[in-house]
Amino acid sequence: MGMVIVDHERCKGCGYCVSACKNKMLTVNSARRNRSGYPVAVFKSGADCTGCALCAEVCPDVALEVFR
């Protein structure tokens, strides 16, 4: 079981992490915004995250930290 921590202040809501996640454990939440006004990615807690870190690899802002 894995876990993703999103640094909301670095996230710009591009959605690359959402596209990369094969288990659909991330979503961009337009209702939640950082101080710069960008919508941010949110991790859906659950047992489906494998900790593969594909989401972190594609993040252009290095806003994701993955744990197994």
C-alpha cells in the first residue's frame, strides 16, 4: 500500500499526475486552491495505491512525494 503527499503550494493543477496514475488515486480539485490561485492535486486515500511513483516522475513542479 502506498501513499502520496502533495505539496499544495508547489502544485499548479496541470493534471499530469492524474493521467499517470493507473489506479486513479489522484484528482485535481478545483474547489481547493493554493495561495497562487491554482487548483491542486489531491490524493484519494485507499488501498489501491501501489507506490509506483509514476505520478511523481511526471510532475513538472516536483510537488509529489510517494511512500510505500
